[in-house]
Amino acid sequence: NNFQKSIELSESSTKSAEEIIKIHVSNTIASAELAICDAENVDIKVVQELLDKAKENFDKNAFDKSFEYADKALNMLETSQSQKARDMVSELDSAIKTAKKMGCNIEPLEKISTQCYEMLKDRDFSGSMADADKALADSRNQQ
């Protein structure tokens, strides 16, 4: 009786773990697909091939292989997106220095710059780019 209960519990745990893995892999594929939209300086064809392999393996329930391909695609995209975001924040910092030399109020821009760096740490590259872009436009209006 206890033996049967332990088998049932084990099967239930295995099923739960498989569902969690399936969701994680699915989310990784979806994240990579979304990141393609902002991709620059990356071979989209290679990324798309990796995603196609990830989906193909996902459909076969080969979640380890699927995750491997999706993660590789996502890393390629994040590297590209990360560099673009860092470049924009750096450009914002330069604009802040220029605005300061011109005697402009730079406090709001410095706040945004700090927020952008926090977003970079959290790997929110699109958020960082959006805020830096808006702040750059504001700094140009001040000058």
C-alpha cells in the first residue's frame, strides 16, 4: 500500500516536473521570437534556424534539445540587443555631459540614466533602449 502510494507520488512529481520544463522551454522560445524584432548586428537566418530546430524538438517532446537551440538563439539576440542598449545609454551619458556644460537642468536625465543602468543589470534591454531614446530626445530639446 505504501509502495503503491510512493509510485503514484513519484509519477505525479515526474509529470509536474515535465510540465514545468515544458513551460520553461516554451517561454524561452517565445522570448527569442520576441527579441528578433529588435535584433541588430546578428545573423537573423542563423537565429531563425536555431528557433526552427527548437520548435521541431519541442514538438517531439525533446525538451533538452529544444531548450539548447532556443537558449543559443536567445543568447545571440541578447548579446546584440545588450550592445545596442549599452551604446544608447552611453550616448545618453554624453548628452548629459553636454547639457551640463550648457547649464541645463540635468537632474531628470541623470535619474533616467540611472534607471537605464538598472534595467541593463536586469537584462531589460528593450526597456533601457526605450527610456534612453526618450531621454535623448528630451536632452536635444533642452539644448
